[in-house]
Amino acid sequence: MREEEIVQVIPVQFGWFAYGRDEQWAEFLTPVALWALVESSGSVRRVVGLSAHGLGQVTRVEELPGFVEYRHVSQEEGA
């Protein structure tokens, strides 16, 4: 079975984050930079979030240790 291949990427509207808990159960929010449409074997497609780390390094949000879910935080909530 092949790994998922990125078919298309689009920028994320402000306010999307990856929510999770680290090894000490501390909660974290990591900004999502891009949405990627990925396709796996069997032509199954799904959308995943990508996060930027440093210069030129992009990680699938779901691969972050402790990732739980995607969350949208409006500017009013974050203020």
C-alpha cells in the first residue's frame, strides 16, 4: 500500500489550529498553515492540515505527538 500523496494544497483561513496534549498532558495549539488534499491507494481522498516549522519544513499536523483534533478559534475567542 502506498503512502498518501498530496494532490492539492490551499492556504488556511486564520484561526485553524491543531489541538493536542503533550507527554505531561499540557494542552497545546499549533497553527495550521495549509490544507492538503491527499489521496491514498484505492483513490481514497481526505483533507489534512500542514504546519510550518522553521524555514522550509512542513509537517502533517496529524503526525504531531499528542495531536487530538483540529479546532477553529475566532479572533474574538482568542483575544
